[in-house]
Amino acid sequence: MKKRVLILMLLMGSLYPGFTKAQEDTTVEKGAFICILGKDHKGNDEIIGLFKETQLPHFQDPRAPRFLLIDQKRKVALGIGGYVKMTVSSDFKGISDDLDFIPYDISVPNNHRDNGQYQMDVFTSRLFLKLVGNNHALGKYTAYLETDFRGPHHTLRLRQAYVSMKGFLLGMSWSTFSDLAALPPTIDFNGPNGNTDLRNVQLRYEFSMGKHWKAAVAAEAPDVTGTFSDETSQIHQRMPDIPMWIQFNWGKNSHIRASGLLRGLSYRNDLLEKNKMKMGWGVQLSGLAGLGPLTFFYQGTYGKGIAQYISDVSGNNLDLVPNTERPGQLQPMPVLGVVGGLQWTISPKFFVSANYSLAHAYYEKGFTVPDGYRQGQYICTNAFMNLTKECMLGVEYLHGIREDLNKEKGHANRIQAMIQYNF
């Protein structure tokens, strides 16, 4: 009988909002539906507040959930949330041959026979489960599982899956080398092409050093891609990627962060029949600064053997490339990424923004590809309106340029609109 009553309570709470108490608290959306497995509705503010404390600052990450289950002791809460997002886009005078706007995928020179396309996308819609709790042994802790529908044949794809407590994060999340808050807002799922936005399996430790300073260090799963010659071949990696950062915070919405990255890039020298390792490294300066209704975003990244971390060149076999001066040897390729953006919040329900981004690959020690990628540029302007607390509308214009080593260029333009409903 008790089980039947409990099931009925859950069903009524989800189907009829008036059956459950709406928690009026600034840490979650007003009107959030809370089904409490107990008799007392009091004393839940602290546990509910953990959802906001542990919310990631990436513009496209889901916000605090509207549907919560809180246990009888009010020490653990489970949130179920996500959003449905539909995007309609039109490319003209050149296309980026992808659902996302990626300058690397612009044809060079432009294909004048096929220089426009119309697309519709709902597969970046999100669904997540988030468990937060607080006890004497673990302190405040979080378990998070997030998916979208970008898997094969539009099936569920794992985006994030981690547990965090006492400053540690174990699982899959955004790389420690990524400064999520420094990324300007875009409708485009891929975002600025010079951004470092890799998600990785990792073990991270983050800690505070006084009121204004924070730092983090991590060991992350390596994923190395390369261009191999007849004298070299790919082998499994021998060491984790090691990103780290130190950050200074001031004001309500401002920080500056200095980051570093070390990578051990292993390959096989088939001429010598020996395994070799080249060290890759990267440095990054990033952050944001709020000045009244204006917010400035900035990020600059440079390194060798870190192409996998730069959005436009990630996955394109540019971490390691042949050293043609020394047969049988590979070299880490230098790459540069730059992002700058500005957001103007006109009202609590409406803001506009613009950003520019550049990704550049440098060719050294004899390695060259006449029609190979040299650099890509990404120019974006957009506007967003919160139609309701749950529903956001957006419109965006994108212009992309790809330039190859032979100095030829390709251009693309895209106009797109978005509707997103959060739950």
C-alpha cells in the first residue's frame, strides 16, 4: 500500500504542478517542481543550492534542473533536466560542409556549383541526471550524467559522466585546459574555431588559495592523431595529458587564467625499429571581464603537438607530422588559437554579442602540403531573447574563411535561428 501511495505522489507531482510545492529560492528557477519523499518541506534550501554551485559556466551546458527528488533526510537530491533545441540554418556564397560551422570544412577554392545549403538540427538537444548530496564523510558531492543525440544514426551520445567531491573530479567532462567561462555565446554548436573545447576522461584536483586565487591540475586520457610517413607508424600512448591552470578572480563576473599543458606523443620509428616519444606542450591566457552591461571574452593559445585541443584542427592528424629532414622521425606541429568576444546585456531578457576567432597551423622542418590547411577565421554576431524563463530564442550570422598553404581561400556564410526549451 505504501509503495502505491509513493508512486501516486510521484505521478501527480509530475503531471500536476500544483500537487507539489514550488520552491521559491534564487538558487534554482522559480516554479521548480519538487517532490519530497517525506512529510516536511522545510530545510531543503542548502541541498537545492548545490545545483547552482556545481553548474558549469559553458553557455551551451544545461542549467539547473526544474524537476527534483529529495530524499527523506534532505541530504541528497536528484535532478532531471536538459533542453530541446531546434536550429534552422541556411548557407550561401559558400558552405561549411557540416551541421556545425567549421572553417576547416570550407572548400578551397569555393565550389560554385554547390555553394548553398539548408539544414535543420535537433540532435544537440540534451538530457541529464544530476545527483548532489552533503554528508560528514564526503562533504558536498556531485554525480553527473549528460547525453545528446549526436551518436550514430542520431542515437544517444555520452557527453559527460563524472563524480566530484572535495575538489576532485573523476570521469568525463570538459578538459582542464578548457576555460569554459571565457567562451562567448553562440548558437553554433561547435563555437569559435580557435577555442580549446575538448571533453576528456580525467582525474582532476581543483583547490582555492585564499579569496581570489584558484588552481587545478589533472591527468587526462591521451588522444593523439598524426600524419605518418612510410618510415613511421602509430602506436598506443604511454602517458596521460597533463593540463594545469592558476586563476585570479575579481568582481562578480571577471577572472584571468593562465594554463599549461604537457603531452607525451608516442610513435614508432620503423627505420630504427624503435618506439619514440616527442613532448608536446601548450600555454594559454584566457578570461572574461564584466563592466556594467558589457562582458569581454578573450583567449589565446599556442603550443606544439596540441592540435587535438584546438577546435578547428582537432581530429585532422596534425598533432604529429613528418620531419622530412630526418627520415623516420615525427615532430609536434605548432598551432595557434585566438578568441575574442563582446556581449552587451541590454535587458535581463535580451542580449547581443559578437566574436572573432582564428586558428593557425605552422609547418616546420621541411614538412609541407601545397593544398594543406594553413588557417581558418570565424566571425560571428548574434542576439538572444528569453521569451520565458524556460524558452530562449536566438538568431545568428556566421562568416568563415579557410586559407591553404598555396594562398588559395574559401569563404562561407550562414544565417541560423534557434529555439530552445529548458526543462
